[in-house]
Amino acid sequence: MSGLDPSGGAGIQADIQAITSLGCHPLPVLTCLTVQDTTNVYGAEAVDAELIRKQLKCVADDAPIHAIKTGALGNAAIVDVLVEFIHQHPGIPVITDPVIKAAGGGDLADDELINAMKQRLFPLAEMITPNGVELSMLGDSANPEQAARNLLESGCSSVLATGGHGTGLHITNTLFNHAPEPMTWELERIGGEYHGTGCTLAAAIAAGRAAGLSQRAAISQAQNYVNRAILHALDVGKGQPVPDRGIPWER
């Protein structure tokens, strides 16, 4: 479940490409339409929540669902529909990319939507995957570890704090859960920022979980996949390059 990016770089398109490349079949449900290019988001309009409810029921009645990935959710009413669906289908891993702002600064969530995600969706998710900006906003702290701990205390099962929006020679992604110590992964930073990497990472993790990988194995595979897609990034527009998610993937 995610929004439509007409530049083809992020959102539902990124999800479809990543999930397909990793050997799974996506069942895409569109949550909002955006006015967006490779530079920024300029507007968004949510899909009617009742239509989404009907889509989810129709798809679930027809095909088995092995994981759920969420991105931009449009509004709080859509969160309520999703929460209802999760309660009706317990046991499915939910990977939530808590999309709040585009890299260019454009808003993709208002306060009502953010509160709905924090209070009703996050406690049902197996993992949330905020970038540095989102982690600080959602966890009410500029300190990443404290922000993650605040989210865990509020009901999150695990928080994968992603480091793609940071600086330095390496990207550090850190998994916080209720274990004594967090787990970290370090990847070489290729340089700059890329359009849709957060969507791609969360979708790839969901694909790994759907295929039966453990949480940690799914994260490792997803990071390697995103890194390879960035190495072959495409200059689609005037803004951020787009990861090439269509590259052949060897397991």
C-alpha cells in the first residue's frame, strides 16, 4: 500500500519493481495520488478509504498474502481501514515505511495521519523503517537511539533506523528492538541522495519476509539489493537519480 509517484521513482512503482525483482508477486493497493517529480512532492490527494477497503477484501479473498508493506498512506481514514484489515488477517508480517516528508521537503502526512500511524498502526507492525528526519519527528527526540527507544516504549516491535539521509563514508542502518543491544549494518555510501530508496528498502524487506526469510536475513538481502540498485541508478529527471530496481538479482 503506497502512493503513486508520476516520476516513477518512488511509491507504488518502487514497491512493484523491488518486490518483483526479488521473486515475489506484488498485490498493489494505491493509497494516494501525488504531484511529484524527482526533486520534490508538490501535492497529494488520498484515495477514498472505502474503495481501499473493498480492494483489500477482494484481493485477500482471491490470493494468499504473505507480507504487507506500507508507504504513504494518504490520510487517517486509510490507516483505520488498514488496521481493520490487519486485525482480520493476523500473523502477516507488516513492514511500515512511515512516509512523512519527501527528500525535497514536501509534506506527505498531516498531524492527524501521523498520530493515527503512531497510535494505531505502529503497534501492529513487525517493523517500521524511518529515515533520520522521520525518526526524530516520530520519536520526539533529536537523538536517534532515544527516539527509537521512545517508539519501542509506545508499542513498536522493532525500528530499523535507516542512515541513507545522513553523511559520512558509510551508511549505518540500525535495528532497535527489545533485545539488550541494537544490531547495525554498515554499507559504503555511494554519494548523494537517490529518489525512492526508502520505499525500495522497505518493499525489499517485505519481499524477503514473504519469501520466508528471517527478519535479519530479509534486512541484509534488502540492503544489498538497494545498494546494487543505487550503483546502477538512472538519471531520469533534473533531481535525484532513481535506483535501477529492474537489475537482475542473484540470490
